[in-house]
Amino acid sequence: MNSMRVNHHPVLGNLEEQKEVKIYFDGQQYEAYEGDTIASALLASGVRTLRRHEDKKTPRGIYCNIGHCFECRVRVNGKNTVRACLTPVENNMRIESGISLPDPLKGGKL
């Protein structure tokens, strides 16, 4: 898929001036740039599904993009419940999708 990135922006500057970093989402390598959030980097690479709903298994992705809804939560470098829309990328960051959180009413465990 072609990149969805904005290469020239009047406020954010030019993409060529940003440092490129590598991130890994579910084991696949993606390009990102310093200043990207996990969500913006994956969205620019064409990734829409960040996790699956705990019960229905329906795809979930970026919804509010301001950290309010928690729909974009992923696992980052072994840490659960990281909001992709608020978390800046780091070189060689390992991101995983599909981590279901336990439901205490159902006796769930991590």
C-alpha cells in the first residue's frame, strides 16, 4: 500500500527533515518518524486495526485520537494498555495488537 503520509505540512514541517525510526507491529517492521505517535505511524503505513474487541472480536482502531476512549490500546515492549494515539514512537519499539484485557466479572486473568 502507498504511504498515507503528508510529506510537506505548513505547521509540522517537511518529512525529509525528520529522523526515521523503525517500529515493529505484530512482528512486521514499519517506518516511522520522530514525533509520530504509534497511531499516526501505523495509520500512515495503512494499518487500521490495532486490536480486537474482547468479546465480539471485531476490529478496533483509532477512534477519538485524543486519549479519551482507549480503543487504540496496544501492548508496547511488554507493557499492556498503552494508548497508541498518545504514545510517541521510539526506535525498535515492539508493539502488539489483540491483547485482551481480563473481565473481572467473568473471572478473567491476564
